[in-house]
Amino acid sequence: MSRPVLAGLVGMSTIWLRKIETGERQLRSLPVLVRLARALHLSDISELTGDAMSAPVDPWGRVSHPSVSALRDAIHAPLFGRPAALPESVESLSGRVAQAWSTWHMSPMNRTETGAALPELLSACQAAVRRSEGEERRRAHVVLASAYGLAQMFAAHTTEAELYWLTVDRARNSAEESDDPARLAMAAWVMANGLSASGHIEECVRVLTDAADSLRPLLEDGTDDVRGVFGSVCLKAAITHAQDGAEGDAWRWWDEASKTAKLMPGYSHPETAFGSGNVAVHAVTMGVELKTPGAALKKAEETDPEGVVSLERRSRLFVDAARSQWARKEGSGALHYLRTAFEMSPECVRYVPPARALAAELALKATGTLKGEAVALAEEVGVTVAA
């Protein structure tokens, strides 16, 4: 297979692939490793990385959700469909979108409950934009951008790439129409989620840096919402640098987020869950991404789960603790933490690729008294493990 062909299948440039092949750049992005393994018809990522630990390709794939079809119909709905019989005010829709975000963060079955509400909510927000003018139209775009940001969170790992990126693009377009600095930066955060997951690290960092720079002049006299968005952008930049192995840059961004959170004790951003608890969760995730499981576990032990307002982020804390234990070959600890994460929020494990992969790996590799429990957990998560 030629270099241009392989690079095209992976969705990257030939220059990028040459740098990987010659060792000029390290390949640390899991999604890109999966795409590369599939393009080369490999069944295990370890054939690329040389790691002793097996990492089957299949468990990392997305798992669709029953609500995806209705969401797809809402997003692809005709532009000039009939308006709702009882149009809602922008204020009413803003409250409904805020409630949907709360459901995302607080429900153990967040994808099922959010997915049930999103299609109709998006349609109502789109109708509000079409019938509004002037200042009200800008406010309607703020609400619509928020709704599409939530749709992006739901679509991650559950929909085809085309639908996922359409939600990202719609969030950006509405943010631009809103002419609101915080909403524009939130659109950058939404876009960065997709860019980092698809391995476009440099582009992701550039988008986040521009967003942070746009908000810095507003921090001193701005609202908590502005500071919350700024902190969220910093945390995303920190994780992105960690995924690329840039430890110094990662912790520099994390420090800036931590300082921002300390200015707002008890605060949690309604969409990103930014606050002191989420800053602590990200420190654990960074330890995982930087391949320092000992440091990640230390951070996890120092974090009070009750201080993490979002159930979705609290579950992520335990998933990352489980990944760290498994990296240290501590199967019992990994199984304990993953089980805790699943019981806290089944869908935050069932629909998240790293968590699914760990469930599969534990079921395959666990021995003795752990075997039965590991297999049972994998079945609950929905991972099929060959005997």
C-alpha cells in the first residue's frame, strides 16, 4: 500500500504519515491508532505499538443508540417545514436546554434520557431562530448553539462521523450568529472535542489557544459563565497536550484552569461541568494520557468523588482510575474501579470506547477468582468476548 493511499484511509496527510514512519513524531492518539490498524487489516493495536498488552480493535468501535435515528431526522429536517402550533419563547427554550444539560450530567442513563429529548428540542430551537429577528434572534442562536453542543456530546461514539461533524458545524454556525464571546469559545470547545478525538492535535490546540486568548481580556470583569468557559477551554487544551505527550504544556494549561476554578468556589459550569471537582478529574485523566499511572492513581486518591458535581465526570474519574490500575497490572483494582464506574452510570461505561475496551481486556486476561466477575461485567457493558 502506498503512503498516500494509507494516509488517505486514515484521514491524515502523507507528511504526517512519513513523520510517524521515520520516528519524527510519536503516535499517541488512540482513535488514530484504531483507524490505522483497520486500514492495515490488523486485529490488535499492539501489532502497531509493540506493547505486550493486547488491545483488540473491535471493542473500541462506536456503539449506536436507539435515539440516533430520531436525532438524524431532526438534524436533516426540511428547512421550510411547518412551524410548531404553539411556538415557544426563547426564554422557555433556554430553560429546556439547560434542563437537558443537567440530565446529561446527572442521570445514570444520560444518553437514553438526553437522546429522547434532543430531537424535538433541536426542532423547537431551530423554529425559534427562523421566526426571530434582531436581538431576539441572537439570543435564539445562543440557545440553539447550546442544544447542538449537547447533541455533539450525545453523538460522540454513537453516530456515524458525518452526523457527528454536522452537529459540531451547526454549533459553530449558531455561535457565530449569536455574536457572543462566551458562546463562540464554547463552540471552539465543542470543535476541539472532535479534533482531538480524530487525532488532529495541532489544529485542536490552535482552536483552543485562539478561544482562550479571546476570553482573557474579559476574565477580570466578566461573569462566572465567561470564566467557566475559559477554564473549560484550558482543561481541554491540557488533555490535548497530554494526549500528544507534551507534559510541560499540559500541566501549564491545567494550572491556568486550576487558578480559574479557585476564583469560583462551589461553581460548576452547566454545560462543561467546569469547577474544582472537574479540574481534579482532569488531573487523573492527564496522568493516564501521559502514561504515568502511578501519578494518576495518586491524584485519584486525593480527589473526593462527592466534590465532582457531574455524575458523568465522576464516572470518568473511576474509569481512569481503573485504566491506571490495569496499566500497573493490578487486575483486582482495575475491576473494582470499573465496576464502581458502571454502577454509578452504566451508559458512561457502555458508550465510552476506552471503558468498553478495558471491560473486554479484563474479561480476556483476568484469571482465578477475578475471571467470572470480569466476564460478567463485560456482558453487562455489552462487550462480546471470545472464549
